[in-house]
Amino acid sequence: MKIFFVPLIVALLVIIAIDWFIYRKLKKSQRWKKGWRRAHVATALPLTAGMASLVFIPHDSASNDVLRWVMWFLFIFYGFITVKVVALLIYSLSWVKSLPEKGKKFVRFAAIASAVILAVILIFSMAVTPYRYEVNRVTLTFENLPKAFDGYTIAHFSDSHVGTYGSDTAFVSRYVNAINELKPDLICFTGDLVNRRTSEAEPFNDIFKRLHATDGVISILGNHDYDDYSAWETAAEKEADQQALRRLEDIYGWTLIDNSHIFITHDNDSIAVIGMGNYAGSSKHNPTYGKLEVSYPNVNDSCFKILLQHNPEAWRAQITGKTNIDLTLSGHTHAMQIMFNIFGHKLSPARFKFKEWGGHYTEGKQQLYVNIGMGMVGVPMRIGATPEITLITLKRK
């Protein structure tokens, strides 16, 4: 997890200005009782003081428990900001002098009602949506798919971020069971097992060992799996933690393909599954670890190829029109943990950062599927962006 200090300070200044404005209005108003003013101060001061204290937390070296509390606090703080700003914007319409008294009363009621509805949505996004996984069944067709793989199924999941759950294994256990119940031919995990350190995964060891498929579980590393979000005393300490994560996935029985590949053979037909290290793309915090030329040197051969790449930005930057890789599976975006389904059209703020942020995309004969992930990072909420398990069925044209 990374705390961005400039947005934090800006948010702090904005909320102080808003709280002071609300306090002055409550003090002058004859309509609101003194108790409302006291309640406002009793909630505003602790939140402001807590937000200010985040500036002094050494987030790179803080324990996982501390950072989980920070995540919860950020959710509460930004939730209060959102509710207050929306309510205040609507309520301010009642200050229009030309508005009749009945109109002013309606606007005030609408402001309060909007605040309550928004608060309920935020609570739901914290307590319910993150734990309601969805299985999306997708059929993808290819002209060059080998006959033996016609109907082949792949269970794709991504971005577990188990550090966010601490030692609470209930949700992870449920979605592991759900993946197994699909009885896929292959399971693919496209990175971000942890948030910062390998130790976060230890409570989940026995659970991830239960994952099984006919052709096994294949995994890659995500940007959080490279330990770039922690402060390390030495490079050797960071490397030791990296190796510990790799050993852990091996203990799970997963096949980690980091800048490498494997072949899966059925009858006399084969497909290649390529694992490419994380591509930094638009991120200024993470280096690029992906080396396609190392992952699969003869990238334009005639073999049917599936690429696992955590960041979907690599698809346009390095794959489409430059290789003949047939299918790319990615994660990373989380749909920014906010998504709305409006008359069948999915909308997310992620579209302003990622051209391909969730779902199925095609470019000529090349295809991409972006899974919006299972876990959470930054703030512990998902507004509409239900955790996703994708069951992909490959079909031959």
C-alpha cells in the first residue's frame, strides 16, 4: 500500500474548510439545536486529527496491522468527506433567496436523504460487496485453436491481496472452493497475492493448497509481489522475501512462470502458456520486470499461445501487432474498486487510467481478458465492482 501525501494533505485542507463552514452555519442557525453542533465537532475533530497523523506514519516500514488500520481509517475519512460534500452541495440550494419556503424545505430534506442513502451505499461497499464474488462465464473463439483444446476451460482469478484480510481466511476459503467447484482444466492466477510482504500469505497457506485443476495452477507475479511497497534494510533482505514468496507458491502446488513458459499437451496438440513479469506501464512507482523476449523467445511461432501478464497496459504496448500471441489474461486494475452497471454498460473511473480495464477486448485476431480481481488495496471497499472469478471456455472456429 502506498500513501500519496499530496492528495492526503489536499483532502485534509478541504475537509477542514468544509467542517469550519458547517460549524459556522450550525452556530448561526436557529433551526439546528446545539446538540447537532456538538455532534459535528465530536466527529470532525478526531477524523481531522487522525488524518493529520497519517503524514507521520512511515508507511514503507509500518507493520501490516498498522497499514490495515490506516486503510480502514482512510475509508471512514473519505466516506465522511463524500457524504458531507454531497449533502452540503444540495443543501446550499436552499440558500437561494428566490426559492419559496416549501422549496427550501424540500431541498433540505433531499440533502439529508442523499446523505443517508450515500452512507448506506458506502457501508454496503465495505461490508457486503467485497465478499460477494461473481463467476463470469466467457466463451472465446479462435481459428487456430488446436482441436484437442476445443472446449478447454480456464478458471482465471487475480489480485487476491490477502494482506488486507489479516488472519481472516473466510472469504478466501469460499472463493477457493468456488473455483474448485467449476472443475476447470486449468487455473490461472495473474498476480498480486500479497500487498507488501510474503508473511501476509501465511494464514492462507492451507487454503491455497486446496486449489486444483486437471492441468494444475499456473501463476505469475503482480506489482505488489515484488516487494517494492516495503522498506528493506538491505537488498539481500528484499531478495530473501522474494524467494520466500516463490517457495510458498511452490508449496501450494502452483507453477510460477516468471519470464518463462510451459507447454500443455493433450493428445498430439500443444498450447504454450507464457508468464511475463510485471509491466510498469503508466505507474511511476514500479519498475518493469517483464521480458517478453526471455519469457518466450520465438514469440511469432505457430503455436497457440496464452500470455499471463498482470498489467493489461502491456497488451497494446508490447503484444498487439507486434506478436501473434492469441490470448492475454491480466488483472491489476480492480476497476479501481468502483464500477456501475447501467443498462448493461459497465462504467468505472478506471477507464480514465486504463484503455482496457475490465472484461473482454479484441484487436484483430488477438484477444485480452482483464479480470477485476478478488481483493482490495488502498481502501477496504468495492462499490459495485464485485470480486471476479472468470471461467473461460476456449472454442475453435
